[in-house]
Amino acid sequence: VSKDGYIVTNHHVIDGADEIKVAIPGIKKEYDAKIIGTDKKSDIAVIKIDGDNLNAITFYDSDKAKVGDIVFALGNPFGVGETITQGIISATRRSSIGIVEHENFIQTDASINPGNSGGALVNSAGYLVGINSAIISKSGGNVGIGFAIPSNMVINIAQALINDGKFVRAYLGVSISDVTENLSGFYGENSGALVTAVGEDTPAERLGLKRGDLIIKVNGKEVESSSNLKNMISSLTPGTTVTITYLRDKKEMEGSVKLISYKDNDNNLIADETGFTYKGLTVESLSEPVKKSLGISQNISGVVVTKIDP
């Protein structure tokens, strides 16, 4: 992603590695790489090699990517060598897949197999649309359901990793869910994130948000779902002042508040339809992929404990 050797890949690609080697097509030299920083929650990592005047890819605004756009997936599937496959964008803003904590995937049917992780997903102009990250497959091979981390999320997190060695997410302090069919009559045709709880001494409490409020915009940008709000807030820097537009008793209200770091509050409360974290305990919904990975019957419902902070 830079001429001086910064490279973006997946966290799971380099996690636990004793040493990292990088080969560049057209160059016989093999480079030693060092880890600059990783973000497990989004599966993004930055490594660096000692290089000069390397070819850096141009980032595309992934918010402009549309279903049906032609894309190409680059990688080294099954170790056979550099490979490019073609497909289209099948969907955008995919979440609740159960792969990582922060999901906002671009879905593609371009062939992605083991070995493609960390590779580029580019458009027909050769601009980076996303970073190939995962697939859904019973066999382990491509079945036309691949996921890439959108370029806007990549550049935001990668820049922080390069500058600070870590990515710190902003925090609003609400538990949220989507508007169910039973509640759609009350909220009309409005989409957004439904507030189900407000944490104590949080930006949300200072803003005056209450249970039952429907957050419909952040800084004038429409909120499509609870996971969309989670990604919008977490992509911002702590200390950023945001304008929240919400519905209460069918009336539109608006207010501004400064976000804090997730670690700045002792009673951290954050949740969406995929998971919930409170006072160091993190649980995740038993989604279909999670049940399959754990060998749990599809008839069982509940949550699984994914993390406990001492």
C-alpha cells in the first residue's frame, strides 16, 4: 500500500508466525517482513519490508461499490502461485456472518480459496475495493461465497496501525438491535438501530438517549441497521464529536456528543445482533456458522462466551 514497503494483510494470516517472508511477482528477491500492528476484531494486519519505489495500489472508495460491479480476486490459492479470478460484487455491508467481531464485508462470487486471504480484491480499473478475508464453504474450497474487507475500513485501520501500532475504536455506549417486524408499525418505514439499553457515564447517556430511541443518522449519514451503526461509530477516532439523529415518540430529534475510547469507561456496554460485551465478558450469538464450527445442533439457541478480560 506504499512505495516504501508497507503491506496490508489479514490478522489470521500472520497470527502466531515466527518469521514472515514476502515474495513480489517479477522480483526474485525474498523479503523479510516485520509486523507493524494487527487488529484481530477486523482481521486486518500491517507488515513492512525494506523496499524502495515499490508499486503501491490505489484505493477505491468502497462506499461507491455496487452490486453487480466486476471485480478480480488476487492470491495464491492452495500455494499454486499467483492467481487472478473474476466475478462480481454479490452484496455489500454483509454482517452477522460470525467470522470476526467487526464485519462489514463485500461479498463476491470471484473464486476465493485457502491462500487468497490477505490478497487484493480490485475493480476493472485495478483499484483496491477490498482485502480477501474469508469464505463460506462446507468443503473448504470455493462455492461462490467469498468475503472481502472493504477498502475504506482497511485504509482507516491500516493508517492507525502504521502511525500508532494499534487501532483504538470510538465508543458511544449503547446496546442496540434491529427493528423487528413487530415494531415496524411503530417506527414506520424508518430503518436504523434501536436502542435497547444505555450505559452509565457514557456519551450516549450524556446525549440523553433512552431505551426505545431509534438512531437513524450519524453525521447526516443514514443508519441502515444496528451492525451499520456499530461499524460507523467504531471507525471513528475517540474524541470525535458526532451528530446523532434519532426518533423518539415518532418525533425526530438531534444532538451532538464527543465519543470516547472503549477503555475510557469502566462499565463498558456495547452490543448488536452478533454479540454483547459488558465489564469484560464478551458473548456472541449462536449463529449458524458458529454452531457448525462448534459442532452444536442447529436446534439449540443461546450465546457462547468468546472472551473474558480479567
